[in-house]
Amino acid sequence: MNLEEYFARTGYKGSLEKQDLETLTDIFQHHIRAVPFENLSIHCGEKITLELEHVYNKIVRRKRGGWCMENNQLLGWVLKRLGYDASFLGAYVFNPHQNAYATIMTHLLVKVVIDGKAYIVDGGFGVSYQMWQPMELVSGKDQPQAPGIFRFTEKNAIWYLEKVRRKQYIPNQNFSNSDLLEKKECRKVYMFSLEPRTVEDFHFQCTYLQTSPDSLFTKKSICTLQTTNGFQALIGWTLTETTYNYKENMDLVEFITLEDEEVEKTLKERFNITLDSKLVPINVKGFYTI
């Protein structure tokens, strides 16, 4: 495991000497545009494990992606190796269909402190809720980014992340009522405390999320990747491409339905992913929004 190999994977060629916010942002943006958020292993008959060397080999050497426990663990390792003050936190993800936060802590994220200021760095959420810049850990402040306006609020030592999106222009009206589309303008994302966590705190969740019939990740095959002006996502057989701010205060959301034989070709061409095992796409309706 070495940093040079990781940076070759993400294409980052900037400074490795400065532990400042600008460098952190640059490293982070290269990661989210090179490494997909994906759960394809579950639907290829492979097991997802959290040992760091396994995660490194999967993402760096096999050029795959991963979910939050993989992406953010690797990102945290990189930042610590570079000398950043980085630590892990755990979050409870909001479920819009139940209008409630999860009761299990399933989301791993990274906290980085620079010159006494704390930032949240999360490279493992994907789709339109993927932040593009580290977010300052401050309550009640709008933090506009290309994907929309993100905001933290804090109450009784619990922090809440929400996002306000733009209007959406959907050329293919067959998808105008798709359950993949976020209907609310302001959406809760997750809540967390500042209690430090370790990867060991997530081993049960890692097993549960890839085996439980109640898990979003067993109901849908997901691969999403941020681009320079939006993101693309393959959920089941549905390929979505979103362009942020396509028109004034409006995002363009384009949908294509793929045939079985187009899925793996699309993964290679759009996400630079070549799978070792046969993918069985799945998309149970009513469980995911972009």
C-alpha cells in the first residue's frame, strides 16, 4: 500500500506537502470523480470486507469503487498518511420513505481538523447527496456547492446534514414520476455525533447491509460517479445522467433504460469498472432517490 499508487488511481498530481483546506479539497475531488460509490460486489456473489488492505486492493489495484465504509476508510488512511488530523465518525442515514433516521449507525465519515477548524469529508454517499467540498462543521450556515446548498444544524450535541436542491428538468417524461427522483426540495441526509469511531464499529453493519432483505443494498445494484458538472448513476438497468445548473437554477436529469447485455459495457465505458464475476442487476421499486 502506498500513496503514489493511490494518487495514480485518482489522477491527483498536486502538492503532498501542505495540509491545508485547498489541498484537502483537491485530493477529495479527485477521489469522488475517480472512485465510484457502488455495491456491485453484493450482486456478483462477492463478500464486502473492511480490512484496509482488501479495500486498498479493491479500489486502487482492481479499479473498483465501494460504499462509505470502503471509500471513506481509504480516504481517511490517505489523509492520515499525509499528516492531516483525521478521524472517523458514524452517522444514521435518513430514510425518506419511512420519514425517519435509521436506528443503526451505518454511515462512516471523516472529520478533519485544520488550523483549529473542523470539517466533514464524506466521499461515500454518491448521487446528488455527494458533497463536492469539505464542509465546515458549523451549525446553521448555508454552504453552497455545485450539487446544491448543504447545511449542518446542531441540537443537543447531535448534528444533522440536509441539502436543498434546484428544480429538475426531465426530458424523458416517462420518468417524471420515477421513484428514483427526489421529490422534496429540501432533504434530510443523515445525523451524527462527534464521538470518535473506528472501522471495527462497522463490522456488524457491513454484514447486515449486504445480507438483510430489508437493506437498500440488497434491493438495488448501485454504481454512481461524480463528474466535472454533475454525476451519473446506474441503478439496476436505469442509467441516469445529471447535469448541475444546466439552466438557471435548474438541473438536467436524463434517464436511459438499458438492456441486459448493455449493463457491463456501460459499467466499463462510464465508470471504468470491469467486474470479475457476473453481475445480476436488481432494482426493487420504491427504495432510492437521486
